[in-house]
Amino acid sequence: MKADCWSWACCAIELFCGLPPWEGERMAVIMQKVLVGKRKPEVPRAVPQPMAEGLRKCFSRCAHHPPPAPKPTLATRPLSRRVFW
């Protein structure tokens, strides 16, 4: 569950900024940052505040309290029904 929340949050960040967290870094460097340095991906400023808070919770390291799934907000609902494909 914890890895799923972490990866979901990374995917959401990529959707907002067009690039995955730590874009351009080698996998070994990313692993060093996350596992040894205990670093978390930064949440872009463009992410609406309610969703940003949910994303930050997904990066929690507390093993006893898994992060809750983010609650749907206006930021996660479809923008319009009048979108033409």
C-alpha cells in the first residue's frame, strides 16, 4: 500500500509538471536520495493546495500509519463535460 501511494503521487506530480520527479537523474542517484538521504519529491507550486497536501501525505515514511488515499477535490474531478475529443 505504501509503495502504491508513493508511486501514485509521483505519477500525479508528472501529470502536473510534465516531467517525473528527479528528471534527468540516474536511477542510482535517485535511490541514494530516497533511501539514504530520506528525500521526498517536491510538489510543484502549480498543484492546487488540497491536492498538494494529499500528495505530501503520500510521501510519509511512517510505517505504522500508511498514508490515506487523497480525497477527491475539485482538482481531481473532470474539468468539464463539454470537452470534445
